[in-house]
Amino acid sequence: MDAASSSLALSNIKLHGSTNTLNSDKRISSLCSLPKSGVAFSCKSSGNLQVHDRSTGLVVSCSSSNGHRDVIQGLHLSGPIEKKSRLGQACCSVGTFTVGEFAIESQSQAVDDKVGVLLLNLGGPETLDDVQPFLYNLFADPDIIRLPRLFRFLQEPLAKLISTYRAPKSKEGYASIGGGSPLRKITDEQAQALKMALEEKNMSANVYVGMRYWYPFTEEAIQQIKRDGITRLVVLPLYPQYSISTTGSSIRVLQKMFREDAYLSSLPVSIIKSWYQREGYIRSMADLIQAELKNFSNPQEVMIFFSAHGVPVSYVENAGDPYKDEMEECIYLIMQELKARGIGNEHTLAYQSRVGPVQWLKPYTDEVLVELGQKGIKSLLAVPVSFVSEHIETLEEIDMEYKHLALESGIENWGRVPALNCNSTFISDLADAVIEALPSAMALSPHTSSTDADDRDPLRYAIKLLFGSVLAFILLLSPKAFMAFRNNFL
Ligand SMILES: C=CC1=C(C)c2cc3[nH]c(cc4nc(cc5[nH]c(cc1n2)c(C)c5CCC(=O)O)C(CCC(=O)O)=C4C)c(C)c3C=C
Ligand SMILES: [Fe+2]
């Protein structure tokens, strides 16, 4: 943005109130002369107000003497600030807010600012023929099968083997939910709903979907973002809690792409790592639980059973994955919200969907269901909590396998909370999360040219692949390794 458009964005901000301490004209004229890298001014009322135009946007912040800062609509505000309506953001917002005795109106619209929101998700096979290649992509991810560095060359042959052997069982699962994953359709609908929610909050943005293991791949979304000339990007993983295996894996892909591309490496980006603690998300989860409890004849006797997708214990204990802590805090917050509504049901948390010959987070959903049935629990409400759309593990694993197991174990009344999908409170809260994240967007990393020498040398790559296949084959010929593999992956 040049000085002229900078002044255009900022001249739309009107400062009202006593001007003996805040002279808007003076500051706006001084802004125009600042270089295109950014503009800023400050004033003294009872706090220190700063307005920054970092070439593509506006940040208004006010730090008071006690140093306390609040975030309202992405603007860091504190002290004597009282929100009146939508706060101004240079990109597109219109609104009014007061700073002590001053009122500031923003009708700013930086015409050359193009905001993008990238929704990250897992992706799922759309047909039964997609299942094996989808599984290959998943198991080839070093954040899913974490091999010691020395054995990394085994990653691809192992992924080939595991995906081939697991595919028949997975296909049965996908066949039972209609022949494919609903993830793409639901994520596209969420993207559309988010775009509309942002528009209602006066922010115009393109919303993109980037999947980790199936179409549309994250790489495709990034190419589209480049073609569209996006100037600021908010990355929003559709996982409320952070795990190395989900959000971490997708961010790793982005970081690699951003490092290797000149345009991307200078694009201001803001990544929302996890958002399970957001009020709107907690409220929307509590709404779903409250509504579903009403379907039971004795709602207060129902055990609320949170079922989260598991991760291997080593992720948490050795690699420092915050997933378990975030999950437990999330459940605590949902239960607090329910308690505030007078709902004091018993609850429990267990982990589902384990894969592979390692220990996963405990307790396991299937084991707890049997124990609860044996203890005499008669009514149970299952709440899937690690994911915000319906998918194979809600539609098949919970609705079919676990329901069957629970009823067999003595539970008589079974219910399941639907996934949030396009729930309006939830989507509106995601829109707020995007607006709040935008002002902190900054370039991710310096541009470096291509990294891994092996990736550029086809001969070294072929040798690595061949050597890895032979080793994987030998490993699998050992009867013990074979039995562990067969029992856990197939
Ligand atoms: C927060 C959610 C998820 C975590 C954490 C997670 C970790 C994780 N998953 C696997 C292996 C598989 N996951 C599969 C499907 C799948 N996983 C998630 C979410 C999380 N995974 C979702 C939403 C889905 C379903 C996608 C869909 O098609 O609807 C599968 C494939 C299905 C199957 O064969 O069971 C596998 C395999 C591991 C190993 C892991 C952590 C290391
Ligand atoms: Fe998974």
C-alpha cells in the first residue's frame, strides 16, 4: 500500500470528542507522510491509544497504566475503552467505539487488502477406491507414524504396507456410511457459512479448504490463495484442540511451502493453533448436549460420555503434545457451562479409534462403555469432542460399534450429540476468532530455496525407497513383528 492509499484508509476514521488532547487532523496528516511499511500514532487520554496501519490493515490498541489488555474484535483494547458496536478494521469494518471521552468511528475499507481464511482439515476418501491411497497419505505422514530419524527411510514402504493391509477393514467402515467420507461436503459447507458470518460482521474474505490427506489438498488451496492475490491470511484448523498429529502436521506442511516460496514467505499470516476454550464453542457444545438430554425420559440420570479421538501416549509423554491437557480443560469448561445452566449430570472422558501396536491415551472408549454397563449405568449420552464435523468415527464407530457394545453391556438408553457442522453459534464464533486473529498476521519465515537434497535427486530417492522396502519386508517376516502388525493394523 502506498502513502496515498494509506491516507485513504485512515482518513475514514473520525475521531470525536474533546480534541485538546487528541488532535485527529494532525495525526492523520502525519500518517500520510509515513513510509509504506506502516503508520502509527498515539495519544494520551487516560491510557495510551495507538493506531497502526501495517500497510494492509489497522490495529487499534490502548494500553492503560495497569497494563491490562482486552481483545475485542481483534483489536487489543484496554483501560477506559468501551465497545459500542463493531470495531473498525482497516480491511473492511464499519463501527464506532469509545476511548475514554472520545468516540472513534471507522468506515475504513482498504481496497487492495484481500483477506483469506484457510480452513485446515483431515480429508477423507470420497469413494471406496480412494480408501487405500487416502490411508497411504495418512500413514506416510511422519507426524502420524513417528519413526526415529534413523528409520525415516522406512516411512513410505511402511505406509504402502499398512495402507494395503488396512484398506479392506476401512472400506467396510466407509461402505457402511454410504461409500465415502462426508468430510469434504461438510467442510465446504462450513467454509461457505463462515464466509457469510464474516460478511455479517463486515469483513469480506475468501475462505479456502485445505485437507491434509485427500482432496482438496492443502497445497491446492495454497496455489489458489496465490492466484487470488491474498494479502493477509488467517489459518484456522478445524480441530478445537491442538495435536502434533492433526494441527501440528498441517502446519508443518504450510511451513515447508511458505519457506520455499517468495510470495508466501512475505505474506502476513496468523495461525489459530487451538480454540477449544472459546466461549462460543463451549456454549455451542453445551447447547447440543442440553438439547439432546431432553430426549431422555430422566435427563438428570444420564451419564455424559465424552469420546475423543485418541493419540499414542508417546505423543503426550515424550513429544510434549498438549492434546490431552487441552482435551481435559475443554471438558471441564463444557461441564462448567452446563453447571451454570443447572445441569449437574455425571460425566466421563474416554479415547477412541486407536490404531497400531503402541499404547494410546487411556481410558479406551470401548472398555469404559463395558465397565459403565456392568456398574449399572442405564442411560448414556455420547459426545464426540475432538472434531467438529460428522465423519467415519461418529457415524460408524460411535453410532454402530459403540452403541451396539453399550446396549450389549447393559446400557438401555443411548443417545449421541450431533457434530457441530454448521451450527450458527459455532460458525459465528469461528468468524470472531478470524477477526480477532487478523491484526496479528505477520510473515511466517524467510524465503529459502529447496531443502532436502534427497528430494531433488531421483537416484538417491529411488535407492532410499528400495532399501526401505527390503528392510520393511525383513521386519515383517519376523513372526513377532508380523503378529503385532496384524493384530494392530488389520
Ligand atoms: C482430533 C482428531 C484426530 C486425531 C488426534 C487423529 C489422530 C490419529 N488418527 C490416526 C489414524 C487414522 N485416522 C483416521 C481417520 C480419521 N481421523 C480423524 C481425526 C483424528 N485423527 C478423523 C476425523 C478421521 C476420519 C476421516 C473421515 O474419513 O471421515 C483413519 C482412517 C479411518 C480408519 O481406517 O479407521 C486412520 C487410520 C492416527 C494413527 C492418529 C494419531 C497418531
Ligand atoms: Fe485419525
